[in-house]
Amino acid sequence: MFQPFYRNSLRPTQQGLGLGLYIASMIAQAHGGRLDVTSTPAETRFTFRMPVNSWVPS
């Protein structure tokens, strides 16, 4: 789910680049965090987690 979206011949007209979740996941990982997903019939929830002290000024 957190990989870049690729179009195939079955859905060539689907819109969007499909990069949003991938980019968010990469940002979280770069800062020692993660992006999680949980889903129920009522909702799908994405949780972006990062450590409090993930950024240190240079």
C-alpha cells in the first residue's frame, strides 16, 4: 500500500499519480517514524508517527 502506484493496461484511465502515501511513508521513515493503516467497514485510518526528538539542528 505504501509503494508507488503503477498503471497497468486494466485501468489506464484511472487518475492520480498514487505517490501521496508513498511520499508520506518515506518522510516518516527518514525521521525514524512510520505510517500505519487500520481499516474497518466504517473507516480507513492512516496514522503518521514520528519520534519527538527526530530532528537535530546542524
